[in-house]
Amino acid sequence: MDVGKVLIIIGSFILTLGLITSYAPWLINWFGRLPGDIHIKNEHSVVFIPVTSMIVVSILLTALVNLFFRK
């Protein structure tokens, strides 16, 4: 693929993600609230480790990349 097509695909993905977060925020509210995500709250600090959410994002991105770059 040449650089132009890759930039168009990346731009389309960013545009779609922006539209989803602007007009359908309930689709994004799952991030960070899945079982397995770690929340540690102290009186002076907060630690958030989205383990399960990052696994889901990784699987989705892997499937998306395989769809576009499969020969």
C-alpha cells in the first residue's frame, strides 16, 4: 500500500471514532468498567490499570488490521 491510502484509512478511523464519542458516548462508556480492570483509590492518589479493556482493544485492533492488510 502506498502512504496516501494508509493516511486515508487512518484518517477515516479517527473521524469515525470522533463521531462515535461525540454522538454516541454510551458506546465508549464500557472502557475501564470491565471486570478485571484495576482501580486502586487512596486518599492521596488514584491508580487505574485497564487490563481487560486493553485486551479487548488489542483484539479489535488485531482483527481490523488483519482485514485491511490480508493478501
